[in-house]
Amino acid sequence: MNLITPLIVLTLGWIAYFLLHSILASLTVKRWVERSRPHWLPAYRLLFNAIAVILVLPLVWLTYSIDANLLWQWSGALGWMANGLALLAFAGFVWSMRYYDAGEFIGIRQWRVQESCIEDQEHLHISPAHRYVRHPWYFLALILMWSRDMNAPLLITVSMASLYFLFGSRLEERKLLSYYGDAYARYRQRVPGLIPLPWRHLNADEAAELERMARDQQKSRGAM
């Protein structure tokens, strides 16, 4: 079987997926829904996540169904190190989940209370992980992905996801800046986006001060 054709299909599939994901997550689309289909808003986040899961499944299946030789394989001490890092990253996911509002993230809360506002209603919350990196789940996902043995289809999937984390996080932060204003701008200046740097982080008091600043700015905006 010609390997080039399925790899092209896989690449184009990921491009289409990430473009659609970014479009549906944008404030432009949410504002259009608010104007023309306001009754959709309470279910928007829930449907957004459902669409994301449903559409990603065929791409994951294609990634692992394409028969291709390994490009590299972690073995020996490097294999132990790669698997150790992957286990630590998985543990980091589990540990960090306690600092997320699962109902808000999935969209259940918005549906339950019939929330019709396009902006996230959570206050800025800088968890211990967020004090060292702005997108800890993206960072942990990068470790998980790049610590695996790699063939051509998996390399395409991992590379496309990594690029999306880079560019998608910037689009996401445009929304966060509109939600939290100067507080998030200061946070972004102090804390790196995807890869933690030991010399750039916040202590607990600094994080709490930025959270208070964001709450004050949200109250001021709500009072206008």
C-alpha cells in the first residue's frame, strides 16, 4: 500500500480538525450565536466538547491503523526515562484535575443553570501548576506524546498537535485577556506559556494578588 496517500489524508484531517476547533472556540462565532441563536448558548460548551471528541476519534484510529515502520524507538536507559516521564506526566494530569472545575470545563454547569453569557464565568484561578506554566495540560501532553516510540503517522499527529498547542494557546489567551484584562497580561509576562522555566514563576502571594486584581476588574466591568 502506498504510504504517502494515507499520510496526506491524516495531515489534512488534522489541519481541518484544528481549524474547526479554533473557529468554534472563537468569540466571533460565540457572539454570532448570541445574536442569532441565543437559545443555543447554554448547551454551546457541551456541544463543542462533544463535537471535538467525536471528530477526533477517526483521526486517532487512522493514526494507529496506518502500517509504518518505526522512525525511532526509546530503548535501554532512554526507554526507562521516556516511560518514567510519561508516568510523571500522567500523574500530573490526575493531580492537576483537582484545581479545575470539571462542570465548567465540560459544559455541564452552563447547561444546568442555563447560562447565556458567552464569557467564561469562572474567576481567574492560578493553581500551583499554573504558577510555573500558563498551560500545564499542554505541557504534560507534550511530554506524553514525545516520549512514545515514533512512526510516520504518529509523528504527523504529534507534530500537528504540538503546533496547535503553540498557536491555539495564543488564540485562547486573546480571550483570557479580554476576560481578565491587565491581571492576565501581567500573569503572561511573568509565567511561560508551554515549557516551565525555573527563573520565571509566581509565588503563592503573587498569584493570589493577580487573582484579586482580576476579580476587581471583572466587578468593575460588570458595574459599567
